[in-house]
Amino acid sequence: MAAWISSLLFLCVIASVHLKYLSEDEDAKRELAEYIQETKKSINPRWRLHYHVIPPVGWMNDPNGFSYYKGEYHLFFQYYPYDSVWGPMHWGHSVSPNLVDWRELPTALAPDEEMCFSGSALVDGDKLVLMYTGRLNTDTDPFYNETQYLAFSDDGVNFYKYEGNPVLARTPDGAYDFRDPKIWKYGDYWYVVIGSSTHDARGRVLLYRSQNLYDWEFLTVLGESNGELGYMWECPDFFELDGKYILLMSPQGLEPQGDRYKNTHQTGYIIGSFNYETFEFVPEVDFQELDFGHDFYATQTLDADGKRIVAGWFSMWELPHPEDVDGWAGAITIMRELKLSGNRLLQQPLDEMLSLRNGSVHNGSFNKDESLVFEKTGELIINGDLEQKIELEIAGTNGGNNIWIRWEPEVKKVVVDRGGDVRQVEWSPIGSRSWRLFLDASSLELFCGEGEVVFSTRFYPDGDLRVNSFSDQSLNVEAHKLRRSVPV
Ligand SMILES: *[C@@H]1O[C@H](CO)[C@@H](O)[C@H](O)[C@H]1NC(C)=O
Ligand SMILES: *[C@@H]1O[C@H](CO)[C@@H](O)[C@H](O)[C@H]1NC(C)=O
Ligand SMILES: *[C@@H]1O[C@H](CO)[C@@H](O)[C@H](O)[C@H]1NC(C)=O
């Protein structure tokens, strides 16, 4: 056989293998999309959220790949479409023109030999690049291996994995926990922070850089627990805000201390300074929690035209997720802008949230034993005399779970009481003395003042929502119905 014929045959074989691979991939994607559309029909809508990103069907955890590409915001999430409990991780995908109205796109990543654990996204030229943790089960203790993978897209809809994965295969000291890469660009380099744990089980964050996304140089341990900040730091994020640097992460294994650290795992931040010459992060303010509610974890931020926007998983590990019997579980919080004020971060709802207002429910005084009813959604601006107690109950018009929000003037604490499971924190207003409360079917988000104290909590009332006042004082309440901004 002439050499050119055999090379032609060889090329044909390659081409057909490649096409077969692509068509199998396309078939699998189509089957998954059809499964999702079909399964969606049987979801019970009672606790579905109307203006929060939720999984089309099945399970959701961490927000991933929060980015802006080709004119839209992209938000991915840890996703298991086939059941409403955690399973081999996919990346679900939603997009938005304004961070408030979201539509669903096809599942972006599905597992091959690796589960597609958390990660981030960044635009490189025409491409959207995803960097994520590929998690493999192994035969030897600790029975998992975590390395960092890349995937690319030319259109923001279809993603293909890099054939040379993983691009970052091992921690400098061989420690196993190595996940949740958060990538950014500064000068000529890509940088990434990755969550990890020392051999003696202290949480830490590793910093790397690269000029081409494929070859990574370990720079330093950016931050590490002194032994009191948990055994693992998940979902690290690192960014500049008003001249300071913020290390935001989700430490696991903090012991409760009084009102603090009462969730299974926490999310919080350290404020400090950083120098791109020495790569040294010098903490200036001790670790603080970002949110004081029952359901807030695994945050990720985005720089949107100089605003630092944060989204968190609106749920918690190792707790019941009552909506799972309905065919879905988990949500992402509303997007919030982070602002630095002195020694703390504020969380503020985006201005675009005003576009959700869809009719007045009330505007004026709200007296003891009065109630307001909301058809599943609402926003309340609540003003009261902070010298006196405030006490509000939110209940279902047909029963189910209720929840209490209180202001205790003697101890100056805001309290969110979910059936005796209390979260509370001191609040000294730095400006506004109002509360802004967002209600959505099975969730509340309470922003106090300028956002110096925020609670994100899920609860499960039946029917519509009734807000009852048991405050001796007359409050002033402006209340709105909010429209739907995510698919049913
Ligand atoms: C995980 O697998 C990679 C190969 O993909 C290997 O280089 C690395 O050493 C493994 N990690 C650990 C902690 O053994
Ligand atoms: C509520 O939203 C619908 C649909 O977007 C719109 O047609 C209607 O005018 C809105 N109503 C009010 C009072 O904002
Ligand atoms: C509520 O009432 C106050 C005082 O009357 C008024 O200034 C405000 O504009 C009203 N808000 C809305 C949304 O109508």
C-alpha cells in the first residue's frame, strides 16, 4: 500500500473516532436535557423560589464560575440532576443580563472519569475558561484524589474539556485536600487560590500563578489556620476592595463560640494587605462571619465593573433539605454587593432588585396583632423605634414552619428564631436604621441597616406567607409583592 493511502486511511479512522466521540457526547447532552424537561413536570411547586437561582430539577450546592462573558452574567453551580440529594457532580448553568433575571442553559459539565467539583471562570480572549476540581475515587486511603481541570467554551453554552487535564495535579506537600480553584488575572499572569488542608488538619489557602493557564507555579500559602480556624478551608476567594485585600473562604470544623459559628460549616473573611512582589498576605482583622443566618455557605464573588458581587449557596450541609421530597434541593442567595466599611464587610442587595417590585402590599403603620399576606414573595422595609422590642412572625397561611424575627433592645441583638434554632448577633447601625426583608416561598434574607448584619435562612411554610406583628410599638412598613425572575 502506498504510504499516502495508509496515511489517508489513518486520518479517516481518526476523523471517524472523533466524530463518534462528538456524537456520543451530543446524544448524552440531549438525553440529559430531555430528562430535565421531563422530570421538571413532576416537581411540586410549593417551595420553589421565584427570584433565586434554583436547580431545574435535582440537587444544587456551591455557586461556581461566576463571570461576565459576551454580554451576560454566567452563574454555574454544583449540580446533580438525577436525584434531589448529592451525587456525582455536574455543573448546572444559568445566565442573566442584570444579575436579577435568570434563564437556564444546558448542563455545562458532566462527569467523565472525574466528578466536576467546584471552580471558577474567566474570559481569555474569545473563550470562557472554566477551572474546576476533578475529583476521582481511588482504591487507597483517603479514597479520593483532587486535581485541577480546565474546560473551554467559544459560545458560553457548549463546553469542552482540555485533553491534557489535569493541569495542576498535586499540592506542594502532597496533601490530599485540594479543591475549589478561584482564578483571576493581574498583569501578565493568571493567579489562582485553591482550598487545602495541612497534614495536621489545619485549613489553608494555596496561591499559584501561570502565564498560559497550563503550567502553574506554586507561590505561597496565602493563609493558614493557627489551629482554631478549622481543618479545611473550602471555596477560597481573594480580591482587592477599597485598597484592602479580602480573603473570603468557607472553613470547616469551627467550634461554636457563643452566638458565633453555629452552622455546620461557616463562611467568613479576613481583611489584610497584599503585595504582588512578595505574595505576602498580612491579615489585619481577625476572621469574621459574612452572614449570620442558618443557610449560607460556599460563596463566590465577581468583579462587575468595579463592584464586588457575592453569591452563596442558600443551604447547609448535614441538615434536612425539606424540599427534596418535591424533586429538588438547594438555591443560590440573591446577589449582593460587598462593601468595605472600617473593619468589616457590608452586604447590600443590588439596585436592580428594585425592578422586581410588582405591586404594593402595604405602606404605612403596622400595629400589634396586624398581619400582611404575601402571595409567596415579598419585600418589606421595616422601621421601628430601636429603643423598643420588635417582634415579627412569618407563617404559612396554611400552617407549616413559622419563623420569628426579633430586635432585643436590652442586648442590642437581631434574632432569627427558626423553631428554637436561634441565630443572633449584635447590631449597631452605622447609618440606616431600617430592616429590609426579602421573602421568597421558602426563604428569607434580612438586611439590617447598611448591610452590616445579614441573615440568610430557609424555612418551609405551607400556602402563602403571613407576616404578623407582635411588637408593642407601631412599626412603619413599606411592603411590595415581587415578580418572578427565574424559570418555573
Ligand atoms: C492525584 O493524581 C495525580 C495524577 O493525575 C497525581 O499526580 C497526584 O500525585 C495524585 N495526588 C495525590 C495526593 O496522590
Ligand atoms: C407585575 O409584573 C407583570 C409582569 O412583568 C406586569 O405586566 C405588571 O404590570 C406588573 N405589575 C405591577 C403593579 O408592577
Ligand atoms: C410610602 O409612603 C411614604 C410616606 O407617605 C412615601 O414617601 C413613599 O413614597 C411611599 N412608598 C411607596 C412605594 O409608595
